[in-house]
Amino acid sequence: MNRPAAGQGQSPGRGESTGSGESLVQGQSAGRGESLVQGIAVLSVAGFVAKLLGAAYRIPLTRLIGAEGVGIYQLAYPVYVTLLSVARAGIPVAISKLVAEYHAVGKDSHARRVFWVSFWLLASSGLIFTIALGLGAGVVARWLGDPRAALALTAVAPAILLVAAGSAFRGYFQGLRRMTPTAVADVVEQFARVAVILVLAWVLFPRGVEVAAAGAAGGAVAGSMISLAYVAGLYLRGGNRLLAPGAAPRGEDVPLARRVLSLGIPVAAASLALPLMGFLDAVIVQNRLRVAGYALREATTLYGRLTGLAMTLVNLPAVLATAIAANMVPWVSQAHATGDRRELARRASLGVRACNLFSVPAAVGLLALATPITSLLYADPAAGAVLAWVSPAVVFLNLYLVTTSILQGMGMPVVPIYHIAAGGLAKIVTSYTLTAIPAWNVRGAALGSVVAYLVAGFLNLRAVMRRTGLHPDWRGWLVIPTVGSLVMTPVALLVDGYWPWGRHVGTLAAITMAALVYGLVVLLAGGVRKEEIASLPGGTRLLGVAGRLRLPIR
């Protein structure tokens, strides 16, 4: 992959709409960087495929090792994700931000040096945490309340080093606004991970449920190894222009490392939202369910329903939020670097609008069809009640992710830390209190997650509005998504309830019809504009179809 011409992206507004109407489209600059919509589309499609695989494999996995085995697996996974987040220390986002800034002003040699310094920081920290988890697996498992998780913790430990090293390459490509390498790496990693998980779970289950869960945890190692090989190979193909440290003196390595860490550490703390909530569940839920009177196996099964089944579906819409967030960091950084406050506010508003356009219907759909969906996917209708309680978290979690990226792009990575800390505190109080009540059990922890993300998301949004002078676009942010969701819900319930050709087929038909109805309402209400559709792959054809249908797209 050849390096873009120096100076690419120096003018953030180049090729963009300059009218008062907001657009999600950012024109490409002179180089080969992807536009905002293209970047979001690439990461969204890849992320959706990866998340779909991540959700789908739990269907056969649950049938292979049961909810109890999934519960053991889920005890190990949040610990792994939390330690990985700490090991990466937010460095990939710092790489993306610094590379975008240096590239915008033509300092490509500094951009390459940022990558080189960051790679060694990530590899070193990843190795330390891999060794620490491998040696301390037994202690951590006992602390979590189920010693059987020790094997799974040991099996997943090497993935920390591999993922940390690979994230340096991803951050570099994202800083150049090239999202395709990250997208392909995500899909490749997930395919390999899922394949190894299912094979090892099937082969090892006769040796015990904890051994099968460890095999499933080991799938992360295989996936991360293949992903690292792909992004490293892509980088090496760039030749000396990508590999050479460039004109930046080696004496700047220490200052660069300090700057990377000064940006990355606050980013890491803020990005702990998902792993932190999962980690809190791992620590609180099992132990409080035991207080409520549940036996170990019952507690593990309930925990598996919450974290392995319900939260997996809640995290699925976060694919789009993550794609938007990854693109917003360099996009907002460019506007912030030029001091264009109006453009900064415009871009922040677009991020929130794009986020809510899919988050609101996703939350409403999961709430309305909770039991049919868990019956379809996991053959476990009892998980539907848990999913219904936690489904509103979709909106607030995604809002937190996108607004965090906006604040990070503005050079304020510390602000979201306080907000997620406040959310975490709210979750601890709610989950600790309600989970020990038998009538609530895991639904108390589900409500705790909703409260946590609500607090963190709205505090973030308030900070963005204050720091940018952003005025709320209630019509685009809330009215259109809410109206579309209210229209689609009765359609979904009617199709699911009265579909004559099989219950599960009816659920699939209900989801499809709901998505079509929602999309039509959004188009009729002007929620998506012509230039936004045109920038998507195949967008011109979509506009042609819309024209033949005489849809009033602005």
C-alpha cells in the first residue's frame, strides 16, 4: 500500500457540503483516504459480519456446552478484554489521532515514527499482561467465584500480546483514514476465532465442561494470530516508505512516546466502558446470586444468560457505533486542529445523528421481540426477560461510544473517564442491591447496565454540547428515529404473532419487515440525504431505485 501524498487532508472541509444542511459525507482529499461515510460503511459491514459471527457461534456453542459452559467462558472473557484494554492503554486511538494530525500538516516522517514507537510500547505491555494473566489465572478464577474458569483464563492469555501488537497497525491505517485494513482484519480474525472455538468445544467437551470452555477461550488466540499476520503483511508490502523511520530524529522517540501515552492512557480509561461493565458483572453477579440462594450451577447458568446471550445481542448494534467512533476521531481532529468551531460542532452533530438513527430502532426491536429472538437464536426463551430489561442500554451505550470519540478528537480524552466512572458507580449500587433479591436476580444486573450507560452517555453528550457550542438537533437526533421505531413496532409484533409458516420463520420475517418499515419512514421524513446515499457503495443505484419509487429524498 503506497503512502498518500504529503499534505493530504490539510483542509478538512475540502469536497464537503458547505450549506447549512448537515451531511454525513466528507469528500476525499487529494490522496486516497476514505470519506466519512465510506469509512463508516466499510467498518460497519465488516463489523456486522464479525458481530454476526460472534452472536451466531453462540447458538451451536450453547448447544455444545450448555448455558453453564457459556457461563464459565464468559467469566474468563471480560477479564481478558479488561486486561487487553489496559495493555493497549488507548495507544491505537492515540496513533490514529497523531498520525491524522501530522499527516494533515505534511509531517509524514513524524507519523511513521509515531507508529514505530507505539508498536514497541504495545508489544511490551501486551507481553507483560499475557504473562501476568497466565501465572495468576487460578487466583483470578477463585476471586470470580468459580475456580473452573482458571483453564479458560490461561488459554486466552496469549491473545493479549497478539491483539495489542496488531492494534498498532490498525491505528496507523485509521490515522490515514484507511479503514479497509481494519475491516478485513476484523472479519478474518472472527472467522478463525469462531472456527477454532466450535471445533475445540466439540472435541474437548467429553473431558469436562471447564475444559471445553477453555478450548472456546483459546479461539481468541488463533483469531488474533491470523489477524496480526494480515495487518503486518499489509504494512510490510508498503516497502521502505512505510517502514523507514523517516526524517524525524530518533532523539524525538522519548517525547513522542510521552505524547502517545499522555493521549492514550486517558483514552484507555474512557474506552473501558464495555470491558468494565462486563468485569463488574463477572465480579458482582455470581457472588450476589449465591447470596440470593442460587446454587453454583444455577448462578453460572443465569450469569451465562445475561452476559453470553442477552449482552451479546445488545452489543451487536454497537458495531455501527464503533465504526462511527473510529472515523470520528481523525475527522474531528482535523476540524479541531484548524480551529473551525462551527465545522467542529457540525461534525459532532452528524456523529450523534448517525448513532441514533440505528440505535433507537435496535433497542425498541430487541425489547419488542426479546423472547422470540432468544428462542430463535439460543432455544432459550427464559433469556428473553433478561434481554428485554437490558435492551434500552443499546441507545445509551452507543451514545457514549460516539461522544467519547468526539471528545477524544477534540483533545479531551480525560473527560469521558469521569463520566464512565460515574456510570460504573451507578451500576455497582444498582447491580449489587437488586441481584441479591431473588425476584430480580440477573435482571437487576441488566438494569444496572442500563443505568450505567445512561449516566455516562448523557454526561458525555452534555460535555460535547458545552465544548463545541452545539445546539441539539432534536428532529434528526430523536424525533425521526423515535417515530420510525413506533411505526415499525406494531408491524413487527403482528407479523411475529400471526405468521402462519413457522414460529422462527415468523420472527425473521418480523425483523425484516420492521427494518423495511423503519427505513421507509426515515427516508420519507428526510432522515437520510441524497449525497449520503450516493457516497455509499452502490449508492447511485439505490438513488435510481428511490427515484423510480418516487421517494422524497432530499
